[in-house]
Amino acid sequence: MDEKRDILSMTLPELRDALTALGEPKFRASQVYRWLHQKKAQRFSQMLDIPSKLRDRLDAEFCIKSLFIARRLASSVDDTVKYLYRLPDGQHVETVLMHYHNGWRLCISTQVGCKMGCAFCASTIAGFVRNLEPSEMLLQIMETERDAGEEISGLVLMGIGEPMDNFENVIRFLALLSDPDGRGMSLRHVTISTCGIVPRIRELADRKTGLTLAVSLHNPTNAGRSAVMPVNRRYPLEELMEACRYYFDKTGRRVTYEYAVMEGENDGESDAKALAKLLHGQGAHVNLIPVNKVKERSYHATRRAAQQFMQRLERLGVHATVRRTLGSDIQAACGQLRHEADTQDTESR
Ligand code: SAH
């Protein structure tokens, strides 16, 4: 492991402190920061307006991390591209580039693996390995932009991992991302998705970041939800809904709900009624996704089943849409590519 400081995870004030400690004038930090976050330099030797002696010094003290494209799957039915990135320590995460309206949206991972244990999700099968560093989240954007030759205008934290379980690094990543001295992306274009870690939802609300919050619901009763999402035993629906209302009250941003339709499990009339009751009065929007088949799991649903459930909800006055399926031909479900890469690694060893 590299012992040098991970410079892409450092804020501008931190960089300023570090460089003044090396005896450098204050403006140097802004220069270096711009090279990193705006000009996307991958090596200190590219920073041509920095004296070469300082460049060598920087190289000795800091590292600019990078990701390696281990696999790249381009859809042949639409513009979706799925990347399997190898991290500096040899672990893998997935990133998905999607064409949306007039721009490009990226779905990034926040952890290697996941602790949450949702029964239908591939990301959790091999367990949790480690949190991603802020730099490793930023680099998923930078490397993808470099590879695709496109600029990313929207971001969703919906890849591998639970962002609220890596809260500190995610908050730091968002600060770096939106810093006007850096990339300056508006957090209005960022959605963070959570399985429902209540205290973190409240903390995020208090920070008034402008983020959109998406909550993975998947079942409208405590018994049903606890059976597929262990997190529900810790933070049951009553507490979750209260936290979502708090988020809306504090930020004025409507929470969206994710609901993976699983045939025969959560798509009946009684489920629709319970969901309508749960969301009553919130003007909430429900994103329905026919559950992606994960080969270790038996859950399944057709698009038609999701549409039928949508109609049930609409009849009960709940606004719902079936999410557009992008990259259906490369749609190894969330976490599946990484899982496959790990299995292959093990098999070939
Ligand atoms: N941990 C966060 C974000 C990552 S998962 C969360 O739980 O929200 C992104 C979304 O994909 C979540 O809504 C998750 O429940 C959903 N998901 C996971 N596996 C799925 C599958 N097999 N089919 C459909 N959606 C799935």
C-alpha cells in the first residue's frame, strides 16, 4: 500500500495547510488543486506552472490515485456503458454511464461490497471488504469522462455499497465535487440512495445539501421488509417514514422511493394498499424496477408485472413509474460484475 497522502481526497484548506507546512506560499495550493480537480492531471509532472523542485517534492509526499478499467461493457441497444474498475489495492467496483435526457448520468459505487445483506442484491453476496475513499468516488467520474470523452452532468450514488454506511467519506466526496474551486458540480444534480439508515438521513437533512434522497423501500410492511432487508429490524418503517418526512420538512426536497417489484412477493393488491397507506399525504413518487435476476437468488419479475403494480398504485392515488431499462443486454444486476470478477480470480488462482 502507498504510504503517501491521497491528495485527491484532500480539501483545499487541508492542501493549503500541508503546502504551507512545506514552506510554500498560499497560492500554490489553489494552483495544485485546480490541476487536480479542473484540469484532471494524473501526474505532478503535468503541472507545468509549478516549479520542478516542488513537483518532485509533491511526488515524494503525495500520490494521485488512479483506477484501471478491468472490463468495459457497452450496450448494443442503447448508449449505456458499464465499467468494472480495479482500485489501487486490486479490489473492484462498478460504475454505470447512462444517457439521460440531454446529458450523461453516472451511477457510482461507494463501498467494496456491502454489509446490509438485502436478500435480492448481488452486492452483498460476498460480504463487505472496505469503504471507498473520497478520491476513489471522484475518480469513477474522472476516469469515465476520460474514457467516454463526455462530460457527466448528473450523478447517482446507487452502485455497490451503502453510502450512509460510509458517511464521512461520502460527505467529503460531495464537498470536493461541489467545491467552486474544484469541479463545482451542483448537488441538485446528485441523488443519494439508501436502504434506510435513519440517523444518517436526519443528519443529511440537517446539512441542507440540496441532494435528492432516494429510499429503497421494496416492501410496505415491517414483516415483509425485515424478511428481505435486515436493516428494517434496526430501523423499522415508522422510524424510516418519520425521517423521510423530516428530510422533506428541512430541505423542501421530495424523497423518492425505490421499489423492486418481485412477483408474488410484494406486488399484490394488499401490498399496493399498504404502500398507499404508508406514503399517504407525502405526494411521494415511487420508482418501480422489475427486480434484476441474480443467479444466486430466486426473485424475478417481468416488466409487465411492474406495470400492473404501477396501475394498482395509480388507482390508489400513488404516483409511480416503471424505471426505464437501460443497457438491458449488459444488465448484470447491481454488484454482479464485481462478484463475477472475484469468483473468476478465485477460480484461476
Ligand atoms: N445501498 C443503497 C444504494 C445501492 S443499491 C440502497 O440500498 O439504496 C441501488 C438500488 O438497487 C437500491 O434501491 C437497491 O435496493 C436496488 N437493487 C439491489 N439489487 C437489486 C436487484 N436485484 N434488482 C433490482 N434492484 C436492486
